[in-house]
Amino acid sequence: MRASLFITCYNDTLFPETGRAVVTLLERLGVEVEFRPAQTCCGQMHANTGFRGEAFSLAKQFVRLYADAKAVVIPSSSCVAMIRDQYPALIDELGNQDLRRDFDALLPRVHEFSEFVVDVLQVENVGAYFPHRVTYHASCHGLRALELGDRPFRLLKNVEGLDLAPLDHLDRCCGFGGTFSVKNAEVSSAMMTAKLQDVLATRAEFCTALDNSCLMHLGGAMHREFAAMRTIHMAQILASTREHPAEVL
Amino acid sequence: MIHPVLDPKLAPPFPKAALPVLRNPQLRKNVAHATDVITSKRGRLVAEKDDWQALRDAASALRAHVLENLGTYLEQFEERCTAAGGVVHWAADAAEAREIILNILRDENASEVIKIKTMTSAEIQLNPFLAQNGIEPHETDLAEIILQLGKDEPSHIVVPALHVNRSQVRDIFARTMHLPDLSDNPQELTAAARTYLRKKFLTVPTAISGANFLIAETGGVSVVESEGNGRMCLTLPRTMITLAGIEKVIPRYRDLEIMLQVLARSATGERMNPYTSLWTGVTKGDGPQRFHVVLLDNGRSDILQRERERQTLKCIRCAACMNACPVYRQTGGHAYGSVYPGPIGAILTPQLMKMEYAQSLPYASSLCGACYEVCPVKINIPEVLIDLRAKVTDQERNEERRFFDPLYLGMRMANKVFASAGRFQAAQRMMRIGLKPLTGKDGWIRSLPAYGARWTMTRDLRGVPQQSFREWWTSRANGKAKP
Ligand code: SF4
């Protein structure tokens, strides 16, 4: 099995450890990982802020770059949601039929990271070891747009040593929302505070998710509040073994 | 509490209008508690229906069908309503609707009018207009009475006084009804309201109502409510005026079967709402003897023209979206500066205003999708929000003052950077160097300048790591290549 990693602009720059973990894990599971250095960004930030033309140019770039890929794996649920839910309308409005055809052919090969592991590789026990109490934040895009369902839980339950702490109000947004967090900074902070209360109440050591954007929000707030809890992308937990424990920052 | 402005032309932008509420813990508690109660009731009631998703599909399809054939059904409604003895008026905008209503009231020599279920009348700001013209409007919905007497504005579609608690209600009633000894016992409060209302019901011969549904097949109108005050308004007066948006029509009488099921469960978490009133034209010796329907466009036919935004008009005003919305839960309804708050208000209001006002509303969402998940007629609110954001941006981007606006500048620059991997990599390096002086020993940034300060107001930011993923990948590949 060969898979192309679309790391996303965000992870590439700010969360390289997540990318390294994805590579480590997929290789451990027998996947030949390739990385196309021409990649940059899926255009989510532009699209969600109303810059449709700009978002389209990035959508086109993405479709062209991966047209011949066997599989594209993306460790960010909101970027996958962008591709699945927003690309079709963008391409129909600003693109042409050829591009739409290429996109339709590519889409079934675009996978969110946990989908790829559970649905494509058909693995639920990845042989990970992570002896900590962990709570899982179901980011809005993973929960509603991608309908990941219990896939993340199935993966976490099979991690040796992991103590899964249930989170109250699992379906509630952390208040990040990309530019929402600065455009409506006060409202975003209020939503974050409410979420943080639930997260901290789990008394977990780590809060994990399949999207580093929520984790950057919650992690930034935890750091500001001197909370003992830390955030970690789920790929890092799954990549972690006795011999090579996760790099915890 | 500052008196809220619910006029999209005058209201401050959402982030600013939200501040007084964010700084009012009691109010936030009231809103969070009330929405918690309703959402959990709704959740239970929806869960007991195995065919909920099928019902939702049916309701959605029905509303979409109506919008595709709106002209046909409205004409049918007019014809049948007229045949049953009603008079149908068409109002292109708010001003026209107000004039039509004023003229009817003048013909009736009315100096007072009782009102029920008239959110649409709030949309056209009817009450102040009537008052200016010497006609006193009296709200009769319990929540609306509280707001009218307290000189407050509604903050929710189904529970307009959601932000007011019981002791505040007592104070308002005690003051305005001259009942200094009134306690905040719910029974006493209800009794006071009842005494106040009885007088109005028995003495004011003219009423204005809204409509939940207009039924094309029969030319009839339906209003659903929980208190029965609506029914008094609909049956006791001599003259009835119903004001309704043109999108309120449904084809057949039997379509109520679906609509009433999804509406009651979504709105108040009940199997069926306590009072459902249906009336058709006039009947000699029974109920109002003169009946007018004012069909209001006020921007709706423009919305209808736009393919993706058209779904906005499927709305049946159940308010499930605002109860589920994490933004609404923090800010309540007044922050939206419109009679339509919450996610539906965020997409409806700017469109009714022809996208000239309320342009901050499409941004008042984190796009979490909770609204779409609960909407009984499946309006994809996030999709419409994003579309409206594109409209706002298209309108604004050519304005001179936007040229140096940090957001516009940043978005344009980011796009140039993302267009090439080389430029992107250079930008990553620049970011690392640029943020270095702001990064503490522990690798975290505590305070960002300019626009970024809005992030570090309440959150720290992790500094940019020494090596990007792509740099790691390259170095690893090089390492592997070596013998
Ligand atoms: S948009 Fe949907 S959920 Fe919101 S009020 Fe309208 S029908 Fe109800």
C-alpha cells in the first residue's frame, strides 16, 4: 500500500511532530508513505473567511497535485471536511468540468487519518503503548462533517496502558473556528472557557483530537491557565510504543 | 442592562453587541440554563421517534417543494382565502405592510389592537409605527407582555423572554400593573397577567396575529402556541389581521401532519404543542367577521432567486438551531441586533437587508455545524454562512479602506504564499525568525502584537518549532540516501 501524506500548512509549520508520528505509524503498519513537497494549504482559511477566489486557486492546486495519488492521508479533520464539503461548490462555480471530473475521481482516495487506519487499512489495534489518562475531544468537523463516529474510540481503546476518560458535552465546539477566534475573540474565549471546564474536569493527563486546530486552542488556554493537562494529536498516541514513546512537549 | 437595539440598520456589529452579555454572568447563566433545559427535552423527544430522520427528510422536501412553486401556492391561497370571505393584501416591503395595516385599523376606528405571535410584525417594526399613529398595540403572549411592559426586546424566537428571570418578571409586573405586593410565585404572576389580559380580550375588538402556516388548499391559516392567549385573540375580536411572510405557505391541509410533528418536538421538546388554531375566512355569527391577510415579501423573493441561499426560507422558526448553537448560548439573542437571532438570524437578517446591513452576522459562527444537525427542515446553515461571507468579502474588497485592513492584507498575502511551495517554505522560516523574540524560554508566546493580540487576550500560543515537517522529511530522505 502506498499513500501520500497531505500534512496541511498548519501541521507542517506548527505541529511537525504530528506529521512525524503519522509517518512512523503508517510505516509500522506497512504503508509506503510519500510526501509531495509542492503541497501547501487546502484553502480552508480562505473559504471560511469569504475569500472564495483564493480558496478556489488552492483547491485547484490540490486536485492537480494529487490527481495520480493512490491514497491521500490527512491528519486534520477540518481540512478533509473542506475538501469534501466545499470543493465541489467552489469548482462548479469557478472551475470547469475537467477539473470537476478529476476531483470526483480523486475524492474517494482522500482520507482523514483515522478513517484511513480503520477503513482502508482495517486496523483497530495499531500496537501502541501510551500509559496515561487521556480524554478525547471530538472536533466539530470530525464529529459532524466527517461523521467519524466511534472510530477514534475504537483506536484509543486498543492502546495498551491508556485510560480513556469520558468527556461531557462531547458535541460542543471549543470556539476556535479559524478566523472566528480573532474576529469574535471575546465570544470565542467564552466558548473556550466552557469547553475547558469540561476537559479539565476529566482529570486526564492529555486531551487528544484528530485536529490540531482545536488542540492549539485548548492547549493555548491550558498553558495560559497553568493547567497540568497537555494536548496531543491522536496520531502521536497511536505512534507511541514502549521502545519509542511519544515526543511529549 | 443596556436597552438592546433590534434594528439591523442601527445595531452595532455582533462582536461589539455581544460584549454587554459576555460581561453579565447572571444573564449568561439564564441563557445557558434555559437552552440546556430545552435541548435536553428536545433530545429525549426526538430519540423516542424511530422515524425522526425520515420525518425530517419529508419536512425538508415539503418546504423545498413549496419554495420551488411558491407563486402557484400563493395564488391558490389568495383565491381560496378570498372565496372563504378573507381579504388578501400583498406588501412588497415593510413600509407598505405598515401602511396596509394602519389603513385597515383606521377603517375600523381602532385606537388599540391586541397582538399574538407576531414576530413578523417585529420585523417590520409595527409597534412603534402604530404608537406614532395613535394606535396602542398590546402584546398578549405572556413573554411578549413581560418584554413590552419592561421596555425590553425579544431574545429568542420561541421563548422571547428567555433572558429574563422570575424575580425580574415580578418587578416589571409590580411596577407596571400597580401591584406592589406581588410575589414571584409563578401562580401569582400568571394570575396577574391573566387579569391584565382579560380586560384587553374583552374590550379590544381588533387583533393582529402572525401565522405559522398558510394552507394553500383551503386558504386557511394556522397558529400554534402554548398558552391559549392566542386562541382568545383569534376568536374574540370583530376584526382579525394576519401578517405573514410569503414563505409560510404549505400546499395541503394534510401537510400539517408532518409540520406540526417536527415543529413541536424541535421547538419546545413536546409531542404536540398545547394549542393549534386553524381558521379559514369568516363564518357568520362565529369568530371575527372581518378577516385580512397581509402577505409580506420584504426581501424574500430576492432570497428565492439565489440557488444556495434559497433554503433559508424553508425555516419554520422552531429555534432548535439557536438552542444548539454554542455562540448563541454565550451571547443570547440581543447581540444579533435583529428580531431573528441565532444561526437562522445570522443568515436570514443580512439577506432580508439585501446584504447592506448586519454583515457581521455571517461571521458570528464557528461553523461547528450543530445548527444544521438539529434543523428539522435540514437547512445547511454553515453552507449559507460561508456563502454570505463570500458576498460580504466581494462587496468589501474593492473599498479603498480595506486595502490596508490587516485581514484583507493577510488573506491576500497568504494566498500568494500558498501558491508556491518555495514561497511557503520561505514564509515558514520568516515566521520562525520573526516570532523568536516574542517566544519565551518555555517555547510559548504570551503576547502577540496588532491583530494577533486578539488571540493572546486569553490564550497562549506555542512558538514555531525549529524544524518544519517538510524540513524533517528532506533531512530524513537525505539521511536515508547516505550509505
Ligand atoms: S433554521 Fe431550522 S432549526 Fe433554525 S429555526 Fe429555522 S427551522 Fe428551526
